[in-house]
Amino acid sequence: MSDKPCIICCAITGSVPKKENNPAVPITVTEQIESTHEAFEVGATIAHCHVRNDDESPSSDPEKFALLKEGIEKHCPGMIVQLSTGGRSGAGKTRGGMLSLAPDMASLSVGSNNFPTRVYENPPDLVDWLASEMRTYNIKPEVEAFDLSHIHQAVAMNKDGRIPGRLYVQFVMGVKNAMPVDRDVFDYYIKTIKRLAPDADWCAAGIGQYQITVNEWCIAEGGHTRTGLEDNMRLDRATLAPSNAALVQRAVDLCAKYDRPVATWQQARDMLDVPLRT
């Protein structure tokens, strides 16, 4: 239990889900802005953003990211815009081609791991380059930890200045062939963060059917949490989620269950040291 406000991140669309899987998945920039606004109104204060091509394939087009960022800032004033540098939407430095847009935050994977059908490659030189771009444009990284070693690497990068300031680490659990949703592992991740970086903030994301489980674990243990159609398209086995807002509402309801206030955008920015850009 904790009275610390819970930051809810909404991963709007990702690179994989398509409308044939769930018609509510927003693909175009306009659809994403509208879906983000709905999620923001319910309680999400971070928008985790990918962009897509017209055929729904993943993209790393900086122009699309620019339009999305502009739209979210206009229609969701104060919301933290977090752009993805993930490997499904590009290769090499194209993954960070949008960082010159100076979003509030960007995702940063600091090590490699297996994905369902391939290796998610994050070689050290690319990780260092992405981190350097984030420093250049004063972007706060959200470290995406798919493995215990990624937590240790993030702490090392924080200590030597490659990731400055207070760490923000997200545990990603439930990706096939990577870290499963396991309560003992989750508890050990928290223990590791508190031991190695006691000032760090942490959150977690559960993939697919495990989204609501990980949401509850995070909220009950005083962390922050991530939801959204990128990670999960269903409310239950038989019911498609009608919107990103519906998934955010589930997290909001869990906050009420555990007497956790939902963070406002001002509180989220204060807790993560992400000031509103002028």
C-alpha cells in the first residue's frame, strides 16, 4: 500500500497490433491523437508513442512523430510525450531519428533479448548513441528492462553519466521468449532497484492477458504502471477493449482499490523531473 500518486502510462498503438485484431487500435496520427486524448481525460499522464505507415506497418518517420507530438501537446496539455526508439520500427540510428524533436521522454532499451520470432538487438554502441542523443536534447530516458541484466546496465550507465539524473526503469514482463510474468521475479526486480538505485522510480508493463495482473502488482507495491492497446487488446478472453481509455480506466479502478491517488500531469512531471518545456 502507498499514498504515492501512481503515474499511468498509455502505450497507444505500438508496432504490432492491427485493426484486424481490434478495430479500436489507432493507426493514423489523427486516430492516435484522438485515442490519446480519451486516455488522458481518464487519467493517463504519459503517452508512449509509435507511428505507423498507411498500410499499418511500423515506421520511424520523424515527420509522423512530429505531427503526433504536436497534436498530443495541443489536445492533451501537460501530458508527457514519450517517443519510442524500439527496434521493431527501424534499424540502427534510424530508431533515434526523431529525438531531435526533443520530446519529454523516450524509451531506451539498454540490452538485447529474445522476442517471439527474432532477437531484439540493442548493441552497446547503438545504446550509447541513443543515450547521447537523449542527453543532447534533454530527454529523460525510460529504461525498458526485459531482463535483470538490463537493470544492472541502467544503473552502471547512470553512475557514469550516460543516463543522468534519477533513473526511471520499466520492467517489461510477458513477452514470449523473454521475461515471464512471475511474482518472485517481479519482487526481486523491485528489491534490485531499491538496492542499486534507491532514488530510482520504477514501473512495469505486462503483455497480453497479463496486463491487468502486472498493473495490480505495480499499484499495490507503490510503483507506476503501463497499459494500452500496444501491449494488450482485450478486457478479457471474450471481450475486445473498446479503446485505450477503457484500459486506462481499469488501472484507475485498481488505484481506487488500493487507495492510490492517480497522478496528475503536474505530479507526474514533478516525480520524474520532467519540467514542462516552454
